[in-house]
Amino acid sequence: MKVIEYIHEMKEASQALRAEGNKISFVPTMGYLHQGHLSLLKKGRDVGDLLVMSIFVNPAQFAKGEDFERYPRDFERDKKMCESESVDILFLPNAREIYPDGYQTYVEVEGVTKNLCGTSRPGHFRGVATVVTKLFNIVRPHYAIFGEKDFQQLVTIKRLALDLDMDVDVIGMPIVREADGLAMSSRNSYLGQEERAAAGSIYRAIQRSKEVFDEGERSAGILLNEARKVVEISPLIEPEYVKLVNMGTMEEVDRVENEALLAIAVRIGKTRLIDNIILRKA
């Protein structure tokens, strides 16, 4: 596995690989890898000839007071995991490399970022869209793989690639979960023992809505109320939002006709966690 820290070296490597006819798969991450990330790498290995992964904790997508400084980092651990998944190139730029002195250009995707995390984390998706645009321009992948846990992010990046005529196929992969259903996340490492036990109710909440949906209920109000009743049982959990939205536009819906996304964000102590489930007719 080759480790590249500089943009010009990554560009040269990508250009050479493409000139040889290779299809490049790319998995952008912020590191502190878990099995969810590894599922993305496996998909990348399946669809492409060469697998590139980046680790960059992007300061532009963290608002003031969020967890940028304490976001978990362990490069040596991540490097070993990349090697175990046969990553060909690990792109490891620092913040000065991505945002040099005088940097002043940002990318905004509008409609699909207005609701959900776009409301509670102003500026977050501007930071995501900007860094992903830069990474796509640097790595020049044929395929880019993202997890569906960050479903709004996935929709945003697909919109970005479509609107800006980027020659990359953005692929979404299913959520990978812990034994109790909690969606795998690097931020799970923040949770204390009691908080971790409480976090299991997030999955139970969205599963409860799915059960009611599968029984025939289509009213958003009832489906959301079923989820809220479960997640609000624990005094450790502070719901940020529980919403039912159109999967393409991220706009809220009153009823589920064919399919919709039930999305949830909560805070447990200082930790913010998100999850979702697709409600779809069989």
C-alpha cells in the first residue's frame, strides 16, 4: 500500500492509473475505521481495479463548538485495517494541503441540504460538498462509495456529482450495525457504558416504526410518534429530530405512498448520533 500526503503526488498517481486503463474506486473517510468503512472498501475492491481511500478530518464541516478537536484519530490502527483490505493508495493530506493560506472557495448544494442535519448543523454540508469536490478533482475516481447511515450526505453528493457533471458513479452502501442494532460510527467511541446501553433504543425506535408501517400504517404522524415513544424512554437521550422525508428531496412528507426515509438524530451526553431506515412497500 502506498501512502500519499500531497495533492500533486495523488494527481500524478491517478493520472498514471487512468492512462493505463484502470478503473479507480475511492472511499473518502475521516478515519478511525470500523466495519462499516470496511464494507465500503470491499465494495470498492469489487467494482474497480484500484482502490484509493482517504483519511481527512475536514475542519470545514464542523461548526464552532462541535467535536473537531476530539474527533477520534488513530492512524496506525487505520493503516493496518487498510492493508488488511488491500487498499492500493491511502491518501492522507493535512488541513493546510487541502485549505492552503488564502483559500476562499466553497461549494453549496441547496435544496436537499435544508432539512434534517442541514437545519441543526448550519454550514455542515457546505463543508462536505467542498471537500468532496476537491477530493474528486484530486483522485479522479470512476466510483466513489459512501455509507447510507449518512443518507442526507449521500443524497447531497449524488446531487453534487449530477449537477456539476462529474464523471463519477456515487454508490451508496447499507448501514452496518452492532449486535444490538446501533449503527456503527466512529463517534460511538465517545459513549460511556450507560450511554452505550441507552443508544440501543435508537435502532429499536426506527424498527418500531417499521413494524407499524409493515402492518399497514401510512400516516407520518403515527409512524413518527411510535419512534419517539421508544427513543424518549431513556432520560439519557435528547432527540434532535425524528422525521419522515422524501428520499430524493429530503423534504418532509405527511404520508408514505411508496417509500420514505425515517431519519433520526439524538444527543447522548456530548455525543451526537444519527440513524435512518427506509420504509418501503414490500
